[in-house]
Amino acid sequence: MVECYYYFSRVKKVKAKTNVTRYYDKSFKKKERIFLKEPVFDVTSVDGYGKTTRLRVSNGKYITSNMDYVQKLKYPKSHSI
């Protein structure tokens, strides 16, 4: 069985487990800012890049979807975003 290390769908908010870099582009070539552990990001979409995915945050920039770096936040069913 192959383990999944990336989020592929249904992500609305994530919290950084480690330092996370935000990028201007999906290819992660243009760094924008480094965030220290614990910030919460609003995710607008999960975009594919090669065989992996990137999380597009509310300002249109990208962060990793790697589960070692970010954690999906869960909300009660009554919570709407």
C-alpha cells in the first residue's frame, strides 16, 4: 500500500507544522515570504503541479501541500467557510 503525503482535495484551512515558505508561482521558483511554525492559511484551491499538488492560499500565492509541513484543520459540521 502506498501512503499519501500530499493533500489532493477538500482542503479549506491548513496550519503550518514547521516553517513554511509562500511562493508567487506553482513551480516554487519565486519565494515571497517564510512563515514560522503555526500560522493558519485559508486555502482557495488545490492545484496540480506535475505528480504533486500545491495549495493556493487566499491571496493567490502558493504553499506546499506536503503533510509533513501542513496540517488540515477540521471544523464541526455547523461551521461554514
